Amino acid sequence: MDTALTIALDAMGGDRAPGIVVEGASLVRQRSPNVRFILFGDEKQLRPLVAKDPQLLEHTEIRHTSEVVTNDMKPSMALRNARQSSMRLAINAVQEGEAAGIVSAGNTGALMAMAKFVLKTLTGIDRPAIATFLPSMRGDVVMLDLGANLECNASHLVQFAVMGNIFAKTVLGLPEPVVGLLNVGEEELKGHEDLREAASILREGGLPIKFCGFIEGNDILEGAVDVAVTDGFTGNVALKATEGVSKFYTQVLAEAFRSSLLSRLSYLLARPTLRKVRQRVDPRRYNGAMMLGLNGVVVKSHGGTDALGFANAIGVAIDMVTFGFNDKIIRDFGSLDAGNMSRPKAAAPA
């Protein structure tokens, strides 16, 4: 980047805030010296932490607020009563043009509610979607929605597909991403009516998307698609199940290597390979869920991440701004024939 880029940080959001927020910002400054930050939170806590890094201190503004959105606060309550919270003021900074994007590790529901209320959605998009990267056998996979919309109709799923397609092109650099709809089977008659209708639109609506049809859960990590589209309920369950399986196998493998002297010796020989595997599937590497479809860049970090994970979430926000993701969504949605985004409902299976 040739020009300065400002990112607003909710310094009080997350299980280990504000420490990991400041440490993450410091890591980003080392990699991207043209980035500056506005930190929203308790100045008494933030000032000593920021002062540990003179370079960070020079390029960071601290704005004091004593209000914090807690993890158990309902989105509606946060929207009404937390207008001076670190989360809300960080979002306001994006709306007012002071920052190019916001990163928070706080309450996901509250972040989405506030961001949608303050920033509004982009033209052509009814509902924002939460998207993230997942590792697969063939590279990274974009998956959305991951919890913002528990119930979706066909039009919403088609919009998610368009946004995911643009994201894969813009950030992953894929010239023609393969898009699939997550379902209980690959057959055309499987799944509920909205899924079948969305598939029909993506297949026959003339949209500039390489749609492969329905996919199953195992297809995601196998790399059968570049973009996996689903409703927020299913997507969140699939994501958490994947994370759970990863932790399970990590623990089982660690216990196996500690089970005997020979196993410990085997670990010493396998350690370089295991280190590569751990780096490949490290959840911190994929930290930073994007709230796509908002009129501003909003990134949600995992609440329990560490400084490296939070730094990667900031990196996602920087990439979205640098690559002009929202501008491309506006351009691509504007060029689409609105009639192609919806069509009569598909007939129910016999």
C-alpha cells in the first residue's frame, strides 16, 4: 500500500481483550507500516499497552469509552443501550469515513446488528452474510453464511453465491471460482424447496457464476468447490463441527505420541512434518470472518484467539479494503439483470 490506511479496532471485545488486540495491532504494524489504528476502549488499560511499542504508539489514536458490549448481551439490547460502547463507536468511525474498516472479537450478534443498522447494506443485497476461509485438500474454500441468517429463502442464497464468487475472485485471485450449494445430497431433487429454487436460479438464470450444483459436507474439505453456500444455521453447525474434529484429532495424536517411549522417539522424527501440518490447519491462520454485503468493511475475529489470530483478522480487513471488495460487489450487482436473481419457484418433487 502506498497511502495510509486507518482501521478501527474494538479494543474491549473478546475473551482476552484488550491485550491481544494491542499485540495484534503491533504485529500488523511490523508487516504493514502504512496502517494506522483508532483504538476504542478503556484508555487506562490501553495506554500502557500501546506505549510498549513506540511505532504503534506513534500511529495509533486511543478514544476512551467505558461501555463494553458483553458476550451475553442480546443484539437488540446492545443496539438500544450500548451506543457509547467500544464496538458501536468503532463502527461509527467507518460510517463517518474516519476508518476504512473495523475489526472486533466481541459479541457476533451485536456486531452484526449494529453494523447493519449503522452502515446499512449495499444496493442489491437484502441480508449480509458472514463468510470465512477453510482449508481444503486443494486450497482455501470460502464458506458463507456462518450464522448471520438462520433462515434463508432462495433469493438470499443466490445473493450469498454472488458475493462469495466475487470474494473468491477478488481476494483469492481465482479467475473462475467453482460455487456449490450445501445440501443433504447431490441429486437435484434433494433438499428443501428454497435450496432447489436457488439451484435452479444459479443453474439457469444466466448469472456469471460457475455453479457445480449441490455439494455435501465432505466436499468442502475435499476441495470440490471454491465457494460453499448455505444458510447461517447449517453453516455455523458445519463450521463448529469441523473445528471440533480438528481439535479431536490433534488431541488424539498428541496422546498417541505420549503413550510410550517408542512413540516419543517417533515424534522426534516426525516433528518437522507435524509442524507443517499444524501450520496448515492452524485456526489462527483462518481467523477473521467477513460480514459481506454491508456498506463498509466489518471483520469478526474469534473471541478466544490470540494476538497472531487477531493480527490475521486485521489483515483480512486490510485485504478487503485494498482489493476494493465492496466496490466490486456494487459494480457486479449493478451489472446483473434483476430478473436473473429470482424466478418462479421450482416444482416440488413427485
